[in-house]
Amino acid sequence: MQIYWTKINKIINVTPEVKTYMLDVPEGFTWEEGSHTHLALEGFNAGDKPNKSLVRHMSISTLPHENVIAITTRIKELCSEYKSILRKHKVGDQVALFKIHSNVPLKRENKNVYLLSSGVGLATFRPIVLEYFNRADNVNQMHSLNIDSTKDYLFTDVFKSEPVKKFTAQYVDNRNDYYEEVKKLAADKDGIYYIVGSDEFLKQNIEVLFEQGIKPEQIMLDKRESKRSEFLSVEI
């Protein structure tokens, strides 16, 4: 397994609870839109076995042409040991990256694409939207629906409606409104639906989409195929 050690070159306080860590791109490190990686803190491999409490699965919120690896994450006042340590990291500190993979690349099937997310889930979708802006081939249009009760919306420079680019950004601040909007979007029986959020959020969205007649093959999850199959085999 290739481990890439790199340095933090900038830390952005996006909102009171969300930080973006900008990392130098190590030589040989490549990725595509929708990719995630494992972000490990120093000491994770110091013993005989890796210390899994110092490792987290994180989405990369940039594209390679931006020449930086950005990791955007929510760090609450009361948080895990991992995020408590990460919060103390400064510019120049080292972190490790390994196991890069994309479960949710942009599908180009001449269909409408719908991005369904909760809060910081937008970090996964940012590079997908940018990839669409860079090259819209074989994508009819794109619609982002995000639920965020804080109203501290992320990446507002990217997630704003652009009629010329056939992109719409929509925000709601409560679950009832959110799922009503999902039902409306699911009127498109031929669309492709990407979902990013907690496991419970995924399950609830899948249930609503299934009830509206959307098929499993139309749903994209940031999960390995075995886990994806578990989520999409739920009996409604």
C-alpha cells in the first residue's frame, strides 16, 4: 500500500464548525472527481498495527488542475479524538494519504443529474460540479439539493444557480421540505441521483426515491460496491 506523506499548506475556517485543510500534492498522487482518500495523522503507523483511531475516510473537494488537495470537514466543539487532534494541526504539519478511489464519478449518459446532500456532503460534490462546468458533454443538466439547518452554506462560489450552464443550486433548512423537494425531483424517472451524507440520510433518501419509482441503477452512493448493494437492496 502506497502511503503519501504531505504537508498542510493552508487552513481555511469556512464556517464556525467547518474547516478546509489544503494539502500539497505529493508526487505520484492522482485522483478524479468524486474521489475519497484515507487521511491519517502522525503516529497512525507507529506500532505493529495501524492505529485506526488516527485514520478517517475523507472526500477530496478539489480537482487535480487546482494543484492542491482540499479536505473539508465539520469539527464540532464536542468531537472525536481524531477530529480533536486534527483541529490542533497547523500549517506545515504532516499528514498521510492512502487508498484513493472514486465511487461517484460523473456519469455522462445524456441524462439529468441530481446531487442530494446534507451539510458538508457538498465537499464530495464540488469537484463533480466543476468537472461538469469544465466539460458538460453528455450531461443534460445538473441540480443540487442540499439540506443545512445552519444556513452557513458551503462553496457558494460554485453552488449557485447558473442558467447558462444548466446548473441549479437549491438549499432547504428542514427535513420535511427537503424530502418534499426530493419527491419533486424524482418525477424525472430517467435521472441519475447521487446521494452523500450519513448512512441514515442515505437510507431515507433511497426509501423516498424507491417509493417514487427510481431504480437502484439510477442511484449513485459514495460506497464500495458491496456496501452499495446492501443499501440498495432495502425492502420498501
